[in-house]
Amino acid sequence: MAINFIRAIIIYIFIIIAVRLMGKRQIGELKPHEFVITILLSAIAVIPLEENSMPLGNCLVPILLFISMEIIMSVISMKSLRFRNLLQGRPIFIIRKGKLDQEKLREMRFTMDDVVDALRQKDIFDLSEVEDAVIETNGSVSVLPKAQYRPLTPSDINLKVEEKGMPVTIVMDGKPVKEYFNKYKIKSSEIELVVKSLDMPADRIMLLTIDDDGNTFLIEKERNK
């Protein structure tokens, strides 16, 4: 039993490292080759958990091989547009200038239900409002509404709006966060000053963010009843 537990922990850690090496993507954003690699990793990782007699290396070596292949293909894709198109395909218009391309739908084996469903997920319930729609290489659909149906922006009415930076989390679950985004660090002393100005102990704070202008947003922890 202890051996099974140790093997499971080793495989779990190895898979986590492997997935991190592949990069951050949601399941719906995976390219076809990335999705295949993910399925293979899952299948291979299960085998040594079911077969205790199998050496652990028989599992780890193929996983390492697949991850190496994925990294190599990703590097080649970054350098070669032709290889990238071969590996993951190209985006395809299914609606162009307001006209539905039925031939492309047949090629992609997309039904009208698929199209209507994809548009609803983009908050578009009337196909006549669509100027362009593209099937991306990961299977998702990107939509450009016609000009008269697009949300009004400040530039449309020549209104100048000041840029505001994205708020950064500095306290989470009662603990200071010195580095939330990569290479974006805040000194502990600065976090302490902000918390002190709020007249609230850090351990009472669920979430505290601050923007470039010094504006804070606070969510206090609910007290146990």
C-alpha cells in the first residue's frame, strides 16, 4: 500500500511538472496536437498505478519523451509559419461580410446548431447582426458584429478617457502577496502601510487590491457564526 502511495505521488508531481512545461492553457484552448499529448499523458500515467509490477521508469520515460516532442514542435512552430499551419491548421471564415459560407461549414462539419450555439456564447442571438465569424485553430468561434451592433466606445464620441492600470492583489486570505504577477513585486513595507491605512488586521482581509492611482478594493473575511 505504501509503495502504491509513493508511486502515485511521484507520477502526480511528474505530470504537474510536465503540464507546466507545456504552458498554461485551458482545455478549450488546446490546439489539436496539445490535446492529443494531454490524452496520452493521462493514459500513460494510469498504467503504473494499475500495474504495480511495472517499473516506474516505463511510465516516466514516455511522458518525458512526449513532453520533449511537444516543446520541440512548439519551438519549430514559432520559427516556421508553414510548419505551424501544418500542425494546427488555419483560422477559417464561416461568415464573411455578413454572408454565411455553407461550403466551409460542410468542410469543417459544422452544423447550423453549432453556429447558432457559438454565436449565443458570444451574446449574439441574431445571425443577421454578424459581420464576420471565424473558426479558430482550437475550434472556438470568434465573432465580429456589424458596426451598428457593436458597443459604443469613448473613441466613437471623441471622448478622452484616462488609462488605468490593472489592480494588483497585495493581500489574499489574510496573507500579504509580494509577487502576484511574474516580475511584478511589491515591498512588504509598502503592503503593511496600505493595510495599516485601512485600520484592519491583515488576517481579517479576504482580498485586497490596489491600482496605479492608489485606489484600493477590500473584501473582508466573514466571521464564523
